Amino acid sequence: MRSQDMVLSALNLRTRDLVILRYLRDDMQSGMSKAEIQMKLREAGMNVTERDVQTSLDGMLNKGYVRKDQSQSPVMWSATPFAGQVSADVSMNWTEVVEDTKEVAKQALDVDEADEYIDRFCRGDGLRCSDPFTGKVIDIEESSELKDEIDRRIEIEEGTLRQASLSLNPSQTVSRVRA
């Protein structure tokens, strides 16, 4: 797996996860049990087992999207404020990073070493590198490819969530069954 894919996979949620988050956001006051979530998913036409639901909840718990309240029986799950995030700003001010690096070099190295370091790594060709994801030579102060790729994947996920939401029938109601 490439580094970029690893970074992006940490932000990604499966369709089932996105639907579960929607349910949990819609029921922020009391939360939902695993059985209630499974029932709603089945009503939406998703053939899921209790284990599938648990896997999704555990993954989202580790990523900070949901929390669980073990003081209740059954355990109740709810969305965290982080679950409401619809975009991620992963842009980086590389000019600022380069300037900070120059300052650290001046503080940590003697004058001649600092000047050589700054010339080699903080100016001209020192700012050019091979993008680890595409292999293209880029200037780090001008590249926005990672942010663009994350924005693209967020759009795909939002489209997936919209499609999953359309498959739900909002007129269906479920009585609260505690299993």
C-alpha cells in the first residue's frame, strides 16, 4: 500500500459506516443499540450481521467518529462531534515549513553548516522532490496534489452517502427494541 493510500484510508469510511453515522447523528439524544442499528440497516436493504455492525462501530470508535456508553444495557452508541465533519483541510503551508526549517538550522548548527544546509535543502533544487505518490518532480511550496486527492475522495464518499440515504425510506419508523 502506498503512503498516500494509507493516509487516505484513515479518513475513509465504508458505505455501511456512513449510513450508521447518519442514523447516529439523527438520534443524538439517546443513541442507539447495536441491534437497533442492525435493524435500521436491514430496513434500508443492507444484509448485515451483528458482527458486521460491531466491526463498523469498532472501526469508527477507533477513528473518533462514535462513542459508546457502557453504563446502559444494552451498550448505546452515539456520534461524536467529529462525525459531523464533512471536509478535511490537509493543506500545508510549505513556505512556512521551509522558513521554520531555516530558523531551526540557524539555531541548531554552526553558521557555516547552517548556511550549507539552507542552500542545499531550503532553496532552489532543495525544494524540488519526487512526489512519493506519483513519482513526478514537484516543488513542495507549489504542490497541492494530496489535498486535491483527498477532496476528490471526500466528494466520492459524500456521493455514496447521498445514494445510501436515497435508498432509505424516511417514512419507516422503528420502535425502540432493546436487545
